[in-house]
Amino acid sequence: RSCGLGSGNVFDAVLVEWCGVGARELDEMGPEEAAQVAAHCFATLFGHTVESAQCSEADADEGRWAGTLDGFGFVISRDDLGDLVLDFSGPAS
């Protein structure tokens, strides 16, 4: 079971600034870009430099990307308002 670490992080200009993926490109992210964005946001929010970032699920049509960052889970999804939201979870125990 994983523990909630940080949920409901809505993407905004400050959160994704300097991540290497432009705001207009977020909707069309592939797995590499999603992992890059999630790692950047994780580092920004928690002050931890990510060594290993992998996106195992990338579905731009559905608006959902998921993977791991140094063993922590991440999910990027679209909320009811159309915003992209990033959720993190702790390692499975």
C-alpha cells in the first residue's frame, strides 16, 4: 500500500518553469517528457534531486501519465476543470 505524499498539485507557470517542456506541449507529452516534468516538479516541491525518472504509462488522449521517481509514484492527470494535476505517492510497503 502506498502513502499519499503530495496530491492535487495543479500545474501552473511557476511549477513547470525551467522543466524543459513548454506549457503548450504538456497536453501532448510522451513518456520521456512526462517523467522530466514530474521530476522537475518533485524537485521544486520537495527539494530532492531525482536520479531515476521513468514513465510507464503515457496516454495523451486520455490525459494520464504515470511512473516512478526514485521509487516514488507519480500520476499526471486532467481534473474536471481541464487542468493538469500531479499526484505523488510514497514507495509501496
